[in-house]
Amino acid sequence: MDNNLQTLFTLGLNLSKPWQVVKVEFSQVEGAVGQELHIWLDFEKGYRFLSSTGAELTAYDTVEKTWRHLNFFQHACYLHARVPRLRSSGGEIETVSVPWTRKNSGFTLLFEAYTMALVQEEMPMNAVARQVKETAPRLWRVFNHWVEKKKGELNLSGVRYIGVDETSRRKGYKYITQFVDLEKRSTIFVCEGKSAETFSLFTNWLHSHGGNSRQIELVAMDMSAGFTAGCLQYLPNAQIVYDKFHLIQDVNKALDTVRRAEHKEKHLLKGQRYTLLHLRKHLSARKGNVRKSV
């Protein structure tokens, strides 16, 4: 293999001792547009790897493995390597962790980072699968791994102000409730339902990740009876702040109820619902005069 090409791909893959590129090959895939790039990696003969027990050991044997890597221009790219296995003095066998992937993954870390970036931009998983030419179930496993890893690292000890809202996750009134750290502007918990029980689930999650329900000072939410009951029961020191949209919505409903009752005696009010609800500056001159008369 040409030394310049070897150096180029070694640098491109950010490889360090004892790993190096030993072979590069383009191959045509039958029925596919473009080619595939295959890169073979190997380690220095006699290199002593660090085992999980801290001992430095040479390879006992190797296993052949392949990983999907980021495309090389329009070409799908795959890495191949014989991964060393170590044998301890007690006879236990362990496989060496290689720096370009995580354990039990068929993708490189860069490939996984790219797919996660697409998902983060709110691209549906099926669309991501089509773009990278992989199956959605394999990509879901990648997604679930990193989400679970991040959940395990979550530290909620500093959470003081939260926002709570529900949304429908599918047709048929299947709701989920989302809890957000208002200071960091990030979601910290999601669960099914929209009842007071969601606050119980949230406080359990909060405590299991270093937080304290008694340290929650403020909860911004809608005027749901379930949310209000849950907040009062499970976040006893929190001040409730109802969001502006729902307050105005309730005021508008009350205003229209009064208008409907009053128009029986004052016919000027009949059919003037939006005259009363709209901002004065948005009304026509005629509507404005009606509102003044009211």
C-alpha cells in the first residue's frame, strides 16, 4: 500500500498507536450506484494492551470485525480490523476496546454521531434511515443507547424552576406530559398521561437523579385541575404560575358567557363576540364605535 495514502487515511480516521491503516480498497456493488470504500486496520505486532485489571498483555488471539463508517463522498465506507483478545493469568478472556467504536456496535462513533445529529434536527427516523441507507431498527438501537446513557448521567440537583405541559402523542387522546428545566431550557422528564400522577412520577425521577422536590420554587403550567392538584401535593414549596395563554382563554370564555346573557336585554351585543375579544387597535371604525357603545 502507498505510504502517502496510508498516512492520509490514518490521519483522517484519527488513529493513534498501535493502530494504523494497512489496506484501502474500492469495490463496485452490484446493482448499486457508486462504489464502497473498505479500509483495513491493524495493530503493531507484539503491542501490549492494557487489560481491565490494569495488566499489560499481548494479544492471545484476534476476532475479525466490521463497522459502518461515514460515507467517503458518495461512497459507503466500512472499517475492518482484527480485534485483539487478551487472556489473563487466571484464564479469563476479554476483547480489547477499540477507539473508533463502542462495545457491541456495528457502527463507528462518527457514524453514530452523524445519525444522532440528524435526529436532533427533528428528522424522522425512517427518513434518517433512507438518507444513510441503513435500517430503522438498527438506528433506533443507536438512539436508545445514547438516550439511556445521557439519562444515567443526568444531574438534577440544581433544578429550581420547571415548566410543565402536555401534548398528544398520537390520535385518540394519547397524552404525554413534559417537564422542563426553565433555566437550562431543556427537557428533564417525559411520561404518559396528564393527571396528577405525572407529578408523582416526576418527583421520583427528580430524587433518583440528585434533585429535591422541596427545592422546586416555581412551576409554570396551564390551568389543568390535574396539574394543579399534582403540584400542590408533590411540590409543596413551589409557587404556581399559570401561563398567559390559558388565563386569557378563560377570561375570554367568561366575557362571552356574560355577553350571551346580556344580549337578551341589550341587542347591540348580539353577534359582537369578536368585537369584544379583539384588540381595539385591530377593529374597524364601525366595530370600534360598537365597542364604545357597549
